Amino acid sequence: MSDTQVITMGCRLNAFESEVIRDHAGRANLDDAIIVNTCAVTAEAERQARQTIRRMHRKNPGKKIIVTGCAAQLNPTGFADMPEVDHVIGNEEKMKAETFAGLNGHPEVKVADIMTVRETASHLVKGFDGRARAFVQIQQGCDHRCTFCIIPFARGNNRSVPLGAIVEQTRTLVLEGYREIVLTGVDICSYGSDLPGRPRLGEIVKRLLVQVPELERLRLSSLDPAAMDDTLFDVLENEPRLMPHLHLSLQAMDDMVLKRMKRRHLRDDAIRVAERARRARADVVLGADLIAGFPTETDEMFEHTLAAVAEMGLTHLHVFPYSERQGTPAAKMPSVDVPERKARAERLRLAGDAALTTFMQNRIGSDVHVLIEKDDRGLTEHYVPAVIAGGAEAGEIVTGRVTGVSDGALTVQRLS
């Protein structure tokens, strides 16, 4: 691994890409640089990126600051104008070794039109610092245009990685000792629409598990409930190595809000997905992304979303108060007051916390399998934090019995 400092902001895909960046920067001998891989999902994310850049510059005088990621792709001039910044690199350019090899000279901006990119190359990442699980990118970009989302313009159109490259990457990571792989991308349920034969996500998951039998645990990043295919549910039912934890990109659970978001599912569609998942795997747990205070959302509309936490049995929530993003249709819609957005987000978080606590309490006395990440702590197959009494080694999968809940984690007594 390179000694180059790479700061990752945002999603799991950025985490994967940061490892590619670290490798490229190391080969280019950029150890005198700090690379900030930014997020642009909200205006707040871009503000935090700027704060991070200024803080890194203050703490590391003399080091180059290289800015990349979604915020840099969308606003290269804005970041280039910051006195702390030496180089700005686009999302396509950051994945190429030659980009970093040419950064030893004068400050510059390397950001191309991402919408013209038609392919996504695979990248062999041999490890992730301090982690027992690793990410494998299976696609890039998004062809949909949700009214609140700027990310398609930062990531480009949907582009899929061929199965052979996904298998090779997974095998490499398993040989490096990783016990769990997370398939990630911008919109993984759109996987394959640009490939010969148009394979769906479920088929790729099934074939990957067959071709890499030594892979012990597989997870999926966020899933679009409008695009989950039949094979994916079949694999969930029949393959225990696919972890019983699905994270759904719901965003809201009121039909009018969903239509104004330009989502491709309605409330009943999402409920049917949850029911089908539980028919396939009785113990599956469901998470969801939810936006509170979307423009025009009334109290009644919000209550529909809040009620869905219990109705769908959601236990892992990622909640965001709506944040205007310049250039999106939603930013022009009648807005909900910011304090109300925050209040609604807090109510959703409290509901999610209560549901997760109840789930954890109900696990007392049951057996779990915990993949240890560090400091005797890890995640169960249901993506619940757990601490092993008596200690455990990073990378170990511990079978144990849940004896209690403490500080937001299961306490587990080792059985093997």
C-alpha cells in the first residue's frame, strides 16, 4: 500500500475508488500529497469537502492537495479557485494511473465530460486497510433522473463491469484473506443493461457465488425496489452465503412524494418487495434510505413514510433531511422549512433506532456469526454490530451466542 493519504467522503463506491487512487498515487510517488475524494450527494456534502480541504491544508503545510470525486466533477472551477488546492481531477480521470503520473508539475484541472464515457474498466484492488470485508465495483453511473439527485451528472451513464473481471477481482481479494465482499456501484440493479445478453444483477450474483466457492460472505449495496429481478430473490432463498440483509433505496413511502421524486416504485411496490424478501428468507433484515422534508411533503405525506418503518419492519435506516442541490428539478419546487425537515428526519431516526434496538433485544439467546473487523468488534450476518467477550482476531468469523445488548452492539459469547 502507498503512504499517500487519501480521504474518502461519501459512499461505498468512493471507498473502493479510493483504494484504486491510493495504488495509482503510490506508483506515481505522490507521497507528498493529500487526495480528497469528495461527495456531492447534497450541498452539505460539498460544504464538508471544502472544510476538509482547508483543515488538511492547515495541518499539512507544504503538501499538495489534490481534489477529486463527485463534487470536483460537478464544480471543478470552484475547487480550482480555492487557494489550498493544487490539482482537480474528474471521476473518470481519477481511475487512470497516467493521471497521477502527470501531477508532478504545475497546478491543473483534469475533468472531462463524464456523460461521454461509455465503459467502466475493472480495477484489481488487492486489499483494504484495516478491514475484513472489501468492496468490488460492478457498475458505474445511472440512467435515471430522480428529481432530487445530481449524481448521474457526476458519474455519467450506466456502465457495467463484465462478469469475468468481477470474478477475478473477487478471487484476488479472497486470496488476500478477505472473508466478505460487498458488490457496489451507483445503481447496481441496473447492472447488465449495457452488456451483451443484458444479464441482470441476480444472475451475476448467482454466477459469482458458483465461480468463487471459497467466498464465504457476500453483501449487496443499495437496491432499487423497482428493479430487483426474480433470480435475485431465488439466490436469497437458496444461497446462505448471500447475507440476509438488503438495503432498499426507498427515499419516501408516500405515492405523491415518490411521483414528484420521479422514483420508479410506489408505496405498495416497496411493501411487496419486503414481503417477497421475507418469503425467500424468513430472517432477512431490511434497511432503507429515506429523505425527510422533500419539497411539497405535507405532514400527512411524511406520516406515510414514518408508518412504513414499522409496516415494512425496517431496522437499518439511512435518513437525510432534504438538501437542495442546484441543477436538480426538486430545487425549484416549493420547499419545506429547514427546521421541519430536520425535525422529521429526527423522528425517522428515532423510529429506526427503536426498531433496531428491538431487533437486537430479540436476538438474545440466539446464535450469530460475527466477522471481526478490529478490537473484538464486527458485524453479524444481519449487519448488526457485535462485541466478542474474551476477544477475537481481525478477519476471524466467530460463531457465538448473544448474551445481551450494550452500547449499541450485541454482546456475544464465543461458541467456536
